[in-house]
Amino acid sequence: MTQMQEQEISDETARAVDAASRGCPAYRADPHPLYRHLRENAPVVRITPPHGVHSYLITRFEDAKTALADPRISKDMYAAIDAYRSIFGDSSIALDDNMLFADPPKHTRLRRIVSRAFVPRRIEALRPRVQELTDTLLDNCSTRQPVDLLSAFAFPLPLQVICELIGVPEEERQEVQQWCSVVARTGFSKKDKDRLAEAENTLREYFEVLIARKRKAPEDDLLSVLIQTSDEQESLTDGELLSTLWVLLFAGHKTTAYLIGNAVYTLLTHPEQLKQVIGSPDLLPNAIEEIIRFEGSVENATFRHALEDITIAGTLIPKGSLVQIAVTSANRDADAFENPDLFDIARPGVQSKHLSFGTGPHFCLGAPLARMEMQIALASLFRRFPDLSLATPADEAKWLQVPFPAFRGLTELPIVLDPSKIVGDRASATVGTA
């Protein structure tokens, strides 16, 4: 390699680091080229995200897989509370005192308690209700004008499902969704942090009231079980219970909602493979796993920091530094997946290999529920509307532009469900849901 070529790569790497730090629009619209460059030339780099706290971005599959399970990389927010406060503010602390932000032995205890309530039979028992909710939402979607599938279907479905599981009354769910939406899309300016604090305080107050109601009058739902469950004579504290409720609600619907949108978009932009799925529904489970790998909804793993100096891929990550694991990048690593930028619904072994649900002690507890929701949602959608199509050109898709890319998803997904019922050029009319 010539000196000029080395300089070009160095300059390109500097531009990539700057784009990742700023969360620039081109990077947020399509992060894959940037991640590819970093994997090949600078697999671990220091970035300065908009929240202002230096972080080390990990982009290769093997490094990401190791880091996700490395006990030297902590998820305990209290062990890095100053950095945590700088990013999320004080209002988030009460809601984040859960297993997602804890290390063993606390994490082990919390996960064991939640696992006893989050048993497979309880999840499987939801299947008829998930189908019923899916059918109702699709019944309400217009076939005579384009529909934003995110607001009409992809978001309401997992929210209804997780609320059903937890025990949030149906008449209160819409308001809960609105508060969760503020938390999911808030940035790092003072105005954004004020809005975040208001939404989180409102949610905390709501959860306190809901927990008190369930204590007084338990029902057949997960929250009532959590309230009554003891772990070797040690129950969840009130704070842990409230925070666990929050993480189940938030993680239990945002990731699946964006994933449904990503799945429909990906299949519609790969029509030959969609045709195969519609013709052979038994291909759907593996197609879903490939969607999760190819365009998953979790772009970066949650809050982590180094407990000691750690060297990964030749780069020193100093003690106390934040560690940002780019799951989206790891799932497109050519060293882990053959032709990683090729969407292939028949890709062998994809379910056991992709990192979208994590690995190690923090492997996603809700993975079985997410998979069930995806299978029911997509099977029902394509069975009922086999000719559905994008209402706008694929290259005009609007991806999330939030400053910190926790999620990878669309902001809207205009769809024509039944092109035969769209008259003239109404397919390009204003998107609606009724």
C-alpha cells in the first residue's frame, strides 16, 4: 500500500469517526458503509457522541460477541453514575434500577425472579390473544388509501401485547405509548432532557399507582405475579419492581415495533424472496432471523463501561470509558457471515449466530415473545394482503435520526395494502389509517 493510499484510508477513517460521533444524517440513513469501513480499518475507535461522554465503538463480530459477555465490561449504572447522569439525567435513575443495568450478583437475582414470572407457558398462552389483536388492527387499516404501517400496526401490536402480558388496562395503553414515545426519541439538549424528565416522571407516577392497584387486587398477569413472587425469601424492592415494569414495557414493544417495520420494508424491497415466503410460509421463521440479522432494530447494545483497562483489537479502552457495541455492524461482518450485505431468507444457521438478542448473561429474556409476535404479525399481514406495496420509492425511506443510535428503524412506512382498490394516482395521497 502506498503512502497516498494509507493517507486516504486515514482520512476516510477520520470522516467515519466524525460522522459516527455526530450522528450525521447520511450515517443515520444508512450506517452500513461506515461500519464496513471501520470493521476493515479501525474496528475499535473512540467517538464523542452528542451526549459528550467519550465512548469506544466496537464494530467487528468476534469483538462484539466477546465484549457482550466480558465481565470486565460492566452494565452497572451505579458504578459509572457520573457518566450515566451526563447522558440520561437524574430522572432516569429510578426507572433504570433493573436487570438491564446491573451486574452479578444483583443481575442474577433480578433475572431469576423475572424469569419465574416470564415463563414460556405464559408467553405461549398469549398466542391466541396476539392473533386476535393482530386481526383487529388489520381490520382497521384502510385499503382505499396508503397507510402508515408503523402507526397503524407495527407499534400498536407489540404495545398491546406487552400491556396485556403485564396487566396494563386497555383504556390506559394509548397514553402509556405516548409517554414511551417521548422517552425513545429524546435527544440531549436541555429542552430534550426536560421533556425526557417530564415523561419519565409521569411514567413513574403511573407505575406506582398501577403497582398499588395490583397489590390490592391481584389479577392473572405478569405484574401481579412479580408482586407476589419471592426469590429465596427475597422479593423485588418497590424500586426494582417499578424499574422492572418499565424495562419490560419499553424493551418489550419498541424493539419489536421497529423490527416489524424493518421486516416489511426489507421484504418489499426484495420481492422475489417475499414471493417465496408468501408461497411457502414454512420459510418465514428463518426469514425473520435473517431480517433480525440484516436490518435488526437494535443498532447498539445498551449502556456499558470498562471496569479496568482493556485492549480489544489492538486498541486500549481505559478504565471508566463507555463501551458502545454496534450490533448492526457485527451482524454484517464478512468474517462471521458469508456475503453479509446479501439478504438471504435461506441463510443457514442464522438464528444461532446473529447478536441481535445479545449473548451471555444479558441475552434478551423477551426473545421468544418477539419471535412469536413477528411470526404472527408478518404471516397475518401477507396472508391477508399478498399484493401490498410501498406507497413511496424505497430510496425515500425515512430512518430514525435520533442523535444516539440505540434503535435502527423507520419513522414511517407508507404502504398500499391492496393496490387494486387504489383509484388513479390516489396511491400517492396523504398517508392515513382510516
